Amino acid sequence: MAESHHRLRVSVSPSAPRVLRARERDDAGSDRLLLCVDRDAEIVTNQPEIPFFSDGNPTEYTNNAIEFCKEFERQRRATLEFVGTIQKLDLFSEKTVTFQARDQSGNAVGEPQKIADYWAVDEEKFNALSDEQFLELRTNGALSGIYAHLVSLLNWNRIIQRAVKVQQEEAANS
């Protein structure tokens, strides 16, 4: 490849769940990735329809795979940084989502069922941040992610209701 810091290595990786997989190198602070090819995958042959290389250089297909893997790695690192920021400010709290079955009149039936435990931004802790901490979140771009996360938490009830409806329909059709 033209860039010396983005060397492509092809190796057998029986644990690779896909034909192409990038793995972060162990080099501390490096932005280099290792791109693996699962030679045991059915679509990998000695006579490929889509070759990985042409005249010793990566093909457009391979370059697209590399770019996808680079972007995936960039997003992974951004997520780790985002989570680190939230942890540093101690904004996470463990939450539990439950489901309470109800009869036709809306009365609770049986005991509530625990659906999941998860970690979420605690809105009370978030609202209690100092102006300086809030400004830090705004400056580093974390506010939009936090607000998106808080809004997404509102979807739990809708997701649970949809799952219950599907189960009821499946039970009725059985």
C-alpha cells in the first residue's frame, strides 16, 4: 500500500466469523490494523470472482474493506472515549427494566418480571453536574450522545410492549 503505516497482512484466522475481519494491533498507540482473511470461508477460493489483490496491490474491494474496518475502529475508539468520559464523571447507574402483565382492565396480573439489567446515564447525576463539567461535555462533543442515550431509554416500554404483542400473537396462532 502507499501509506507505510497501513500495511496489509493476510493470514489464516479460523476464529474469524466473517471473510474479512480487522483486529486492532497490540502496538500501544498505533493506528494500525491487521486485516485477516478466513480461508475456510466458502466464498474464499483460489479462483475468486472478486480478488483481494491485483498486480500485488489491494483491489477496490479490499480497499473498501480496509476503509470500513478503519471507520469501525474509529467508531469503537470514540465509543470507548465517550464511555470513559461518562465514567470519569460518575454518571452511570445500574438500571433494571421490568414488565408487569396487565389484564383487560389494566390491573396488574402476577409479579413483575425482570427483563434486563443495564448501565445507563443517571439523569439526576447528569442534571447535578457543575457548570464546568457540563461545559466540558459540550466542548468534547459528548452532550449529543448523552441526550440521544437518555431519549433512547424512553423506548424500553415500547420495545417490551411490542415483544409481548408478538408473543401473544404467536401463542394465539399455535
